[in-house]
Amino acid sequence: MAGPRGKAISMASSSESSLSPPAVPMELHAVNRDKLLNYIRQQLSVCSRPLHGFVFLQGGEERTRYCTDHVELFRQESYFAHLFGVREPGFYGAIDIASGKSILFAPRLPADYAIWLGEIKSLHYLQKRYMVDMVYHTDEIVQVLHDQYNGSGNPLLFLLHGLNTDSNNFSKPAEFEGIEKFEIDLTILHPTLTECRVIKSDLELVLIQFANDISSEAHIQVMRKIGVGMKEYQLESMFLHHIYMYGGCRHCSYTCICATGENSSVLHYGHAAAPNDRTFEDGDMALLDMGAEYHFYGSDITCSFPVNGKFTSDQSLIYNAVLEAHNAVISAMKPEVSWVDMHRLAEKIILGSLKEGCILVGNVDDMMIERLGAVFMPHGLGHFLGIDTHDPGGYLKGMEKLKEPGLRSLRTTRKLLEGMVITVEPGCYFIDALLVPAMKNENTSKFFNHEVIGRFKKFGGVRIESDVLVTANGSKNMTNVPRETWEIEAVMAGEPWPLKKSYCPEMAKEAS
Ligand code: GLY
Ligand code: MN
Ligand code: MN
């Protein structure tokens, strides 16, 4: 990369970053295809169906802004990205179930593409670049698939059709001219490919780890540079700069949430009508939920801390309630543990801490029965993470969502399995829309210390979110940011992260 005076800016030697973007092996997607092939062959064998036909997917299309010619930055459709890793729009992809061969179909680009958008890549180039067996043009789909098919009658296509249980939207099965010359199966591919995405391969984990590393580093840079009087969007800007400058991450996993003061009780603050533009004041908490995406694979990290770098006792009370829940869940995670139990564990710890802090009164088990936890944490404890921030597969076929407040927001109710990556993101928020009715309700009013809770009316909220891999015997936290209050205070005061072994919070207190 050339610097202002023609000097190269070395990413690795920068004082702001110790990271370099890792190479992206296309083998990762070949491994994903092999895994799908094995699963789908097993499925067909179980139903005594012949092992032929094609897995067939349509990649994403480039879109313009409404009726204009402004082209939005393309990001590949996630299932297609998982199997083929293709960055360009307008592709189709097939996997021959009989032979295992992979075929990409590329759009036939007009000659002036080369003038406006760059060289038109040859089919041979695309075949090598994406490590597939064959590449043709999209106008050859019918001919090629008929030629390759070794069954009788019209070739069978397994298309992607199924519900995304987070959005309630359906994936769009592939469409192309001549599709009527094929038999279609809409039932097998979606559940099978979704389940393939739930368990991450080692190659996928390298990319999710990098997305976590660069995002963790960016969060720390933001913590160091924050100051009273700044605006929320400046925090977003610093994060975006860091992940792109040092991580080559052009996309985030989701729109940055940079909430301060009361805004931090708005769970998804930061959309277009809430544009991260508040000026923050001394005594505010910040809740920053920001994650980079690297070659499709994402991260989802939330840090909460006081903008002036020093926790008050009320801020410590709420922060430590959430941190205790976060740490207890991560310590309890291992294969076969129920995610619903983890959600309840987090709620119980938070309610217990609020009772210790005299915000609540009464028996915590009784509070749990009345679902008081959902008043302070209305969202689910976490979700699968991968190519999508809310990665699919949270509900297996036939699993119903729970009905109770809080639990009904869970994006999965499954038991944990080795190789899942799931966010652990407990929170505690003071949201009028939930608190006011709960404080009036005849079943829950008795639990509130009405006087003390008044102090927290404008507090906002705290969320602590890490991305956690389920291992054979436990879990591994892939996120690496300061979490203890004294660690945050030290890093905000300029200490390096990780803190030096010799760092002692007591000595630092005396010195200041
Ligand atoms: N950043 C969105 C979420 O935490 O789920
Ligand atoms: Mn999340
Ligand atoms: Mn998040």
C-alpha cells in the first residue's frame, strides 16, 4: 500500500495494529462442498433414493439504489458464499451428486464491462481461482447439466427453499431460463445445507478468529480514543477505519450500534433514523456493538464502558451483574448443554445481582417464575455466528419457539455441539416500555425497590457480547477485549492490552 510520500504503509509494523489479514484458502469452500455431498448422499440413502441429481444454487444479484444507476456494494448470498466463495454477482453453482464434481456458471459479460469495471476474467481463470471442476456461462446451464446427468429422464435439481427462523423469510430457490426441463426437489437441500453451516470447520474458524481479532483490536482503539464531548458516530468511524485499514474488512457483519447514555437501552440503536449522532456527556455509559466481516465470515462483539474511563458504583453494579452472567455461561458451556438453561442461568445471576444492589427485593426463584428477567434482558442470550451474524440453524425441523417473555426471543433452543460458534451476550437495560408496566403489574410490582430504581431511569443499559466456540470438553472465547472493570479502566488510561503481568490495579489507583 503506498503512503502519502510514496512510502509503503506496512500493516504489520503499525503501532495501531499487530495483525495482518490472513490468506483465504478456496479449499475452505471445497471442504464445505464435500461435507454437504456426504450429508446429502446419506439423506438420499436413508430414503432409498438414487444418488444422482445436482445441488443447484443461484448466487446473489447486484442491486441498484431504487431507480438510479447507483450500484450498491455487492455482498454474496450466504449459502452460495458458503459453498463457492464467489465474490462476484450473477453466478450459479452446481454439485453433481453422483460424481461429486463442482460446476460454476458465470454471467457472460458485455465487452464494455472491460472499460468500466475491469478485465473480463476467462472461464479458465475462474476455475482455478474458485477451485471448482468446471466453469461455463449461465446461458449454458440447461445443456451442461443435461450432458453431465447420468440418471434417466430429466435431471433432478435440489434447490434451496426453506425458512430463516430469525427473519421469517424464505430463501429463494434458483431460477433460470429452461428450468422446466428439470425435475425439482425443494425439501432436502435447505435443512441439510443449513445443518452443514452450524458446525464450523477448522478453516472457517481461522476466518472467524481473524474477524474477532481485528474487531477486538478495533474496539480497544475506540476505548483508548473516546472522550467526553465526542459524538457516537465518531466511535463508529474509528471502528470502521481500523477494521478496513488493518484488516482489509470492507464489510461489517451488521450496522454498528454506538449507543451512549439513555440510547444504550435501545437494543438495535443505530439504524438510519437513529444515526449514532448523540454528543456524550461526562458520566455516560457507552454500549458499542460492532463486528467486522472477513471473506464472508463475521464477528459480533459488544463492549460497555463509561465514556470518561472510570466506573461509578452504580455503573459497576450493573456492569458486574452482566459480566458475572457472561462469565458463568462461558464456564458452563460444553457439548450437550441446553441453550435455554444457559439463558435462564444468565437471567438468574442478573436478578440476583440486582437484588444484592437493592434494586430488586424478594426471592429470585419467584422472580424467575414471573419472568422478571425478561424485563431487564428482553433479548435472547445469543445466536449462532458464521457467514451471517444470526447464522441459520437455530431451530431444527419441528422445534417450536418457546412462548414466555425473553425465552421467545431466543434464536436457538438447541443443545450445544462441538464446533458451534455462538454469541454470549447477556444484557441489563432500563427500558421504560418494559419497566413501567412491570412496576405496575400486580404480580411483579412487589419485586421492585421503587425508590432505588428511580436512580437508574436514565442509565440506559449494558451488554457484554463475546463469540464463543464450543469445544469437545468446554468452550473457547474467540473475543479478546478487556472485560473486568479494572482492565477496562487500565486500557482506557493507556495501558497495553493484554495488560502486563506486573500490572496491579491497586498500585495504579494509588498513582492516579
Ligand atoms: N449485533 C446484533 C446482535 O448482537 O445480535
Ligand atoms: Mn449478537
Ligand atoms: Mn451484537
